Amino acid sequence: MQAKPKLEAGSSKKSHVRWFVVFMLFVLTTINYADRATLSIVGDSVQKELGLNSVSMGYVFSAFGWAYVIGQLPGGWFLDKFGSKTIIACSVFFWSIFTFFQGFIGFFSGGAAIIILFTLRFMVGLAEAPSFPGNSRIVAAWFPKSERGTASAIFNSAQYFALVLFSPIMAWLTHRFGWHFVFIIMGVLGVILAAVWMKVIYSPSKHPRITKEEVNYIQQGGGLIDMDEKKVETKKNTGPGWNQIKQLLKSRMLLGVYIGQYCITTLTYFFLTWFPVYLVQARGMSILEAGFIASLPAICGFLGGVLGGIVSDFFLKRGRSLTFARKTPIVIGMLLSCSMVACNYVDAEWIVVVIMSLAFFGKGFGALGWAVVADTSPKEIAGLSGGLFNTFGNVASITTPIIIGYIVNATGSFNGALVFVGANALIAILCYLLLVGEIKRVELKNISSKDESTLNM
């Protein structure tokens, strides 16, 4: 049984436990994205050892995305029914186990090795599906509205920090010991993290170190502090219904956010899948060089990610509207990301790195989608709403590696691939400027109990 916080005890000084919670989300998301990027870092070695062409490699890269998209709505449903802590811990444990097993693909050969690799990447994607909707739920529970931009940006920026930290490490492991060890080590790290998560994470109203002042601060600022407790009390409820999903899909604001997220995620999966391969095959770098070079744009993405959230919350605290505060960094960031197309017109490696660093900074600066989800999701189905958002966004995890694979295979060049990715950044801008409109929380319409029983998932 979880310990109750001593809300009446201690001084009147407000605690800051919520920032430890977002630190844990940052650590969790770092491992999450490092495991997604494993195949990207070792991709050239795997491609050569298994004899894959660019199209086949694109499909293997996409295995994660197929499962990740399929798992979004079920993952969101599980989060709303059983709470964030337990479902996220299970997610971390199982994706780490499947990552670990990828280290033993060397015992197989030919078509069997390719099928097993695709299957294991598929299972990693399925296991990771609840992670980001779970992060968004925790931010909605632990943070007032005026801090959600920063909190969401911190955990979201971990995707870049993962590349900063682990790209050189994975490249060195591949160079020194072989690509199989990358998967084994990352799998072990994830299992350890799952155990730590279960030990230290609580809901706001039950954390043993939180003060009454911090609970009040969170609640008065719009934090949904009892989100998971209410779910425990209503376990007999069979879960959110299709009617609620239809209501979300009828919102023009949310559709604009969903389409915009697809375009932004296209940029993410270019960097997570083909970017290191681009450095090796199009720019003539070694795997070791590519691992270190790939970390430089990632540093800029990390800085941009944190700064985007801080700037957004700064606008809110200065009295600007939520709509202005969220849209402005997104539009500016996507404009900067379009700059990657300029790499097609330069030859010097250092200029390519500078341009990609600017594009990665912009991608991070504009990656406020999860803050928007925390601001707009109906409180009754925050997990399901996040799952639907992530479903739209991560269709790009399927399409991006495959489309780029076909472009490279057909043209023998990455030039068309960079144009494709840059165009998606432009479309994201148009979505937020022309479709989204005012950003506000969606209120669900009530439906009869009879309809609910027939529509429940």
C-alpha cells in the first residue's frame, strides 16, 4: 500500500516534488528514445550483415511504427483504467526485454534473422505505446497550467538528449564489440529503470514527501491531482467509449493538432532512423564518426526543446493567451526546421552539421504538442486523448522510413528525402495557423448509460 503524504506536517514552505517527477519522466523518455534509436545507430552494420537494400531497411525501420500506432488507443485505455504508474512500469519492462532479445539475432541468418528482427522491433513499438500518453497524464496531474509547457518540454526534450548521450556510446560499442551488444546493454538498463519507477513514483495526493502547500498550488493551478485515484474507485467502469473518440475527431482544433503532429513526427523519425545512415552513405563518414556527429544536432534539439517550453510558459505568465503561447514557438520552430533542405546545396561537412543543428533546434523548439494535449484533453479520458494524438502523430513512424527508403532507392540520393521532410515542417505550420484556432480544453457531451454500454471499448 502506498504511503499517504504528511500534508499537515512540516513547515509552510512549498515543496518541489513535481520537478523530481518530471526528472523521472525525462530519464524514462531518454531510455525510451535510446531504444528506438538503437537500430538507427547500428543500421549500416545491420544492413550489410543481413544484406538489406534501402527499401528493405525502410520496412525494418518501420516495424516499430506499425505496432506503436496500433497500440496507442489500447494503451490510452489501459492508462485511464489502471493509472499511469503501473502501466508505464509494465511498458518500460517489456520494451526493454524485447530490446534485449535483439542482441541475439546473430544466432540466425538470412530471412529468419530479418523476420525475427522485424518482429522484435514490432514488439518494442507495441510495448512503448502507452509511454507518451502516460507522460502527458502525469504532467496534467502534477503541474498547474502555467508550468505544463516547461514540464512537457523537459520530458519531450529527452528524445534529443538520448541521441546526445547514447549515439556516441552505441557507436563506440558497435565499433569495439559489435552491434549486438548495443541491444543487450540497453535492455538491461530499461529493466532496472522499471524497478526504480515503481519505487519512487506516486500520484500527487499520495506522495510521501509532498507538502500541503504544493498540493494546493498544483490543484488551484488546474492540476488534476486525483486523476488516478478516481480511476481506482471506478474499476467497474468498462472504459471510454467510441462515442468519446468520435467527439474528439469532430473537433477542428484537435484535427489540426493531430495532422500537425504527424508532420512534426516525420522530422523526428528522419533523425531517429535515416539520419545516421545519411551521414555514412551520403556524406562518407564512418559509423564511429556518424555516432559522434549525430549527437551535435541532437544537443541543439535538446536545448531548443527545453527553451521552447520555457518561452511558451513565459508568454502565459506575461498575460498572453494560451493559444499565442503555444502556437508561437511551434511556428517559429518549424520554420527553422525547413532549413534542412539547404543541405542539398552544400558540400562541406561542417556546413551540413550546422544546418542540421539549426533544423534540429527548430524541431525541438516547436515540439509542444504534448503540452497542447495536456491543455486540451477532456479530464475524463486524458489517456485516451493522448493515445489518439499519438496515433495520428506516429503514423509518421511508419510512413517516414518507408518513403525515404523508396526515395533513396529510386534516386540513389538523399536530396529528395530532405525535401520531403522539410515540406512536412511547412505543412505543420499551416495546420496551426489555419486549422487549430483557439486552444482550449475539450468538454465531452454526456451520453445515456444505454448508449455508453453499447459503445464502450
